[in-house]
Amino acid sequence: MTEYVVEARGLTKSYGDFRAINNIDFNLPLGRIVGVIAPNGAGKTTMLNAILGLSSYEGKLTVLGRDPATERDALMKDVCFIADVATLPKWMKVVEVLDYVEAVHPKFNRAKAMDFLSRTKVPVDRKVRALSKGMIVQVHLAVVMSIDAKLLVLDEPTLGLDILFRKQFYQSLLEEYFDEDRTVIITTHQVEEVEHILTDVMFLRDGEIVLEANMDELTQQFIEVMVEKGKEAEAMALKPLRHGSSFGKSTCVYKNIDRETLAKLGETRRLGLADIFVATMTGDGQ
Amino acid sequence: MNIFKALVMREMLDGKSYYIRTPIILAGLTVAILILSTIFLGTVEIEGMEREKVKNIGEGIAMFQEKKPEELASAVTMFYWGSAILPWIAFPFVIFFSLLGTLYEERRDRSIMFWKSMPVADWQEVLAKLFVPVVIAPLIFMGVTVAAQLVIAIFMALIVLFQGGPALEMLPLGLMFVSWFTLLGHYMISALWTLPLLAWLLLVSSYASRMPFLWAALPPFILIAIEGIFFKTHGIANWILMHLGGWRKAMDDSRFDNIHGPRDVFDVVINGSLGELTSITASSPGMWVGLIIAGGLVYATIEMRKRAI
């Protein structure tokens, strides 16, 4: 057994000449909530599919000490995922979904799932087909959150759901599911909504990892300064990643420059994850 | 084993209308038609009955019993089979479309992503999807047939009773019982022969991106055409026909020359031939080659299921 939940070395997936993921290395320890943030087509889903044993790959990949390509069924006792919205079988009733999972999954706690569902308006004797999109996601989340897994992978889990539900979902994920014995991987385009719960982030571009960092450390590295009038030359001398202007003042973004130094130039604030992502993706953040 | 049971239950639930509703509706329909037509026609004098000096079914049975008592039980049993045969006409279609649809539909509606998130191996999934239509479905069809035959038998016994005929003759339960198991045996042997064709349907279901029906029918058809045009032979077509039932030709059919009544049909064709069919099947290299091909196709299906997302 390794100390990492996921270990990848030289992980590559090619479709003909195209490399959807290109020779990437990473380790994910237990007890983390990792956000995988990437533009469309960067290889995010390809990487997750490899981790989940849904596709073949080249290189070395170990998930909970197993090879996902050959041991998907055994792996799924400790790994849970929601790969796409609305993958629950539409012809089943909600209770039948629970019956099935209870029969095949040794770590499923039905009472817990019923408890989650009792807090929603989901009618459990209806077919999945008859539920709204939001309810279907609620059922699926109730199922995965009632499975005592070590790794939970959520690929755009809240796509198409309203903001109230999304807030509530991330809150219960943090409060009722997550602990130091589990790792959660989340991908989403709604970066602002997850950044407060993430412990780690990984940025992907063109099949490669461009940034892998601890959230606290990352947000300390990037500082934005509203430069006071007359200090523009001084600010530019520190080589900002980006500079622009708002409300007639210059704003500069810096990476790895001491906050004390920057405070002399003007008002400082930490950059949000979305802005860090944009700064990194546009190539300046390296 | 628990997982396999859960998969079988799930397949049953998914194919409820195929596997359960179809036979019940069809059997119910034939029972209803038989009962209604008997009530409205069976008690009135009809032309043929008049000539034979019988007024109704009761008297007809009594006369039959008097003339050919040894034939009656077989005749009645076969009449019940004929009355409840409709589900079995639908049965090949049920097998065909459930095998062709099962691995195709789960990819089309994306539920495959949910099934794959469970600790269930792809080989278990594929075997369950083969097992349910090929083994469980005929058992259900047989169960429904048995129920329908019993309803018809009890009804006929009551009619004959009220008409003063030999009511108990309408309940040849021993022979009916034998016929159920014997015909199930016939089915199982046929299924072994048909297995490579059934496994082909399952494989098509696992790879066709759309129109599985065309994928299932077109490649064999093209191969048959190519063989016919270039080699002037019909090997592929003959192979398919042999596995669909042509294999029965290997049976010694001289005994069919001596069929003189319902009892002979029952004894020779249904009961008598089961042993010979079994030995033909077990000793036929063609059947074993077919099973090996079926195994290869199932293996390919499992490999396709592993890669499918």
C-alpha cells in the first residue's frame, strides 16, 4: 500500500498522433480536496478516465495501490465517481437504484442515503426519468456520499444546477463527507464556488500540468496591488505579471514578491483562484 | 454470487416489458379468446357436431374417449400447447432484441458510467446480459405457459363437467407435466446450437455506435453474398441455418413415417426425440465448434465492454 491515493509517472494517453495527456507526473495524498482546473479540451476528462479505470493509458499509474486499467472492479470498492450529469439509469425507480447499489457495493450505507434524500424533495418511489435534473444529481450525490470510499471523483458535479443547490452541495461535501481519510477530486468551471473548500489545485493545459500547488501557498504567492499615484515607475520596476488600470489607478499582479514590499506601493489584496488561473493560462504566471 | 443475482434482478427490471409483460399479455389474450369463444360457440350445436350426433364439447370428449381412449390425454395436452403457443411465437423476437439492445442502450443513455462506478467486473455484466435473455426469459415464458395451460385445463374441465362429460379427462396433469419439462429440454439443446448467433448479437450490441440492427444483419449478409458470387457456395448461410435448427436434420426421421395420431406425435416427436437430439448435439463437432465461437464472441464482448465509456 502506498501513502498516496494516486501516483502517476509519465502518464500519457494518445489518440493517434494527438496526445490528450502528455507524460505527466503527480501524487495525490489522502485527506485532500483537489481542484483540477483546466480549459476545455486540456485533457482533464482523459486524466480522470485513466484514474477511474475507464480507459487505457501509457506510463505508470497507481490508484490506492492498484492498476486501474486492469482492476477497475476491485478499485471501485474504494473509489466513487460522478463522471457526467444524468448517468443514473432513467428506467429505474430511486429505491431500485438504492437496492442495486446496496446489493453490489459492500461499503454502501443505505440508511445514510435515505437520510440525505429525506432532506430533499426527491420522491423515492418515482422513476429517475420523472425527476428534474437537480433531483437526479441529488440522488446521485446521496448515493456516492453514502459510500465509504477513499477517493471521490466529481467531474463537473453541479453543472446545470441552481446556485442555492450548488452552495448547499459543497457545504455538505465539506461538512458531512470529507475527512482526513478521504481524497476528493473536483473539476469545475465554476472556480469561485469551490476555491474556499479546495486544499490543492492542479492546472492543466494541452495535456500537461502547468501548476500543482497547495491552495494556501498558492494564494499567498499572487498579490494584486492598486498602485498609488506617482509610484507607477517603482511598481513596474518590480516586473508585474500583469498590469492594467481600474478607476483611474494602475493595478499590478505580482508573483512571489514579499507582501511588505508591495504594501508600500499601495493597497494589496490576494488574487482569487480564477484570476490566478487566467494569469497562469495566459502564460505570464510561469 | 450475490452480485450476479443483483445483476440478474436489474436486467429483469430493465426488460420487464420484454420478459414479463409480453408473455403475460399474449398468454392472457389467448386464454381470454379461448374461454370467450368456448362460452359463445362451444355450447351451441355446430354443423360437424350435429353429424357426429354430439351437441357440445362434453359429449364430444365422451365420444373421443369411447372411440380412442389411448389418444385422449395426448390430444388434450397438445391442444393446450396449441392454445397457449402465442408467447413462444414472440419469444425469438424477445431474445433477439434484448441481446441486441442491452449493451447498446447503456452506452446510449450514458448509464454505463453509473454501472462502471460500481465494483462489478465487466465479465459479470456481460454474462448477466447473456444469461437473462437466454436462460431466465425462457423460464419465465414457460412459467406463464404453465399457468395459462392450467387455467385453460381447469376451464375446459368445468365446461365438460357441466355438460356431463368425463371432466377428469380434461386434466391429463401427468402428461402436461412431462411436456413442460421435455419442451424446456428441447429449448435448452436448441439454445446451445444457437449460442454463437446469440453471442454475435451481444457483440454487436457492445460496439455498434448506432443502428445495431444493421450491424447485426449486414456483415453476415455481405459475407453470404460475397461467398455466393465468388465461390458459388453457401457455406456461411448453411452454417447459420444449421445453428438455427437445421442440425435436427441429422436425426433419424424414419420413425416419423409411423405417426398415426396425437399419441404418436407426443411420444415420437416430443418425448422420444429428446434423447436422440441430446446425443446428436453432444456428439456433433459442429455444435462444439459453435460453442467455442460463442466463447470467443463473448470474450470479445467483454473486452469491448472494458473499453466502452
